[in-house]
Amino acid sequence: MRDFRPSLKCLALVTLGFMSGAAWANTGTVAQLSGTLSVIKADGSVRILSQKSEVVGGDTVNTQKDSYAQIKFSDGGTITLKPNTSVKIQQFRFKQEEPEKDSFVFGLVKGGLRAVTGLVGKRGDEDAYSLGTATATIGIRGTSYGADDCLTTPCPKPNSSDNLDPAVYVNVTDGEIVATNNAGTQSFLAGQFGAISDRNSRPRFLSTDPGLQFTPPATFIQSIMTGAAVNAGKSQECVVRR
């Protein structure tokens, strides 16, 4: 990931109070942040985000080394990104009174995330919420889950000098996920772990936890619990000048 810091010009962005609720319906907001979070917009421009920055369909968000970020969407769902993670928000559409039009489609480009679904994925079309990965498409059935891409970037095996086998690893804390690829479909329930080696290998169960859980720094956890954070009350973004 390119280091953006030398070429930044910071712009203070003020939330416009007169914007309608409908205008905000298809957005996510950076709720918590520790470290550096950048976004590549659909037009190719790059920004460094802060707490309260907006994320919309077409954005690719990226955490850098030792950085953690949590994005909260207007339906109540959240995704928490590990360091060195890239996620493409392909489409997010939510309108309280029109559940049949819900849609949340995003892709894990690299790294790992933990997510809690909001109303999208709990109402209307059960296929409205999906996560694309390098080896399978993950359908969500109202849940808390995690996904880690250990194909693009090797993942260390806990208490070992070796790495985990290359695969996309999934885990479920609550509810159910359904992994589908060219080889078939497999459901994973709360407390279960799985791995998908490639698009032509059937998703498989793991007998033990592969050890990919992560613990953000204490300041990140404390800000989630208390609602306090740096830059609370404003959004300050840095636009990368090339």
C-alpha cells in the first residue's frame, strides 16, 4: 500500500443538516478508527478518512499496517476491518419502508473482517446481503461472522513459525452463513469454522479454531464502549494530491 502521508492536503468536511433522510439511506459512516483508513472512490480519487467520514457504493476502503476501522451502515450493520485489509463496497441500498429493495453487496479484496448484519439480511430478500471472496460468495442469514483471506496474504499459524494453509477462512458467532462456489454450497452455524481453498473446492468444516480472531488496541475498544473518539463531532478528510 502506498504511503499517502507526504502528499496530503486536509479538508474539513461539514455535515449538511438540511440533507434529507433518503439522501443518507445508502451510506456508511466510519464509526471508530485507530490508525490510517483510506478510500479509493469510484472516480479513482483517493482520500484518507477520519471518524464520521462517509462510505458509499463504489468505494474501496483500505486499512494500513496496525490500523483498525469500524464502519456502521444506516441499517444498523457494522464491519470491522483488520490491519492491511481492503474491502470493496459494491452496492449498499437501504430504505426503511421498502425492504424488498434492500441490497448490500461487498467484496473482501484482502485481509480480514468481522461483521454484524443490520436490517439488510434480516428482512425482505434473503439474498440481499452477500460478501464476495477469492474462493466463494458468502450469503448471510442475519448474523455475526468473520472472514479472512489467507490466499492473497499469508496468515501466521498461532504458536508456530508456519502459516495456515492458503484459503479463505470463515467463522460464525451468531446466526448462519452460506458459502457457495463452483463445487457446491455449505452452511456454517454459530460456533463453527470453515475454510474454502479455491473456487473449485467445496467449502469444508474445520474441527478447531484456526486462530484468526483479533483484538484491536485498547483505545479502539474503549471508544466503542464509551462512544468517545478523536475528532468526535466533525469529519476531517485528507485528499491525496498526485
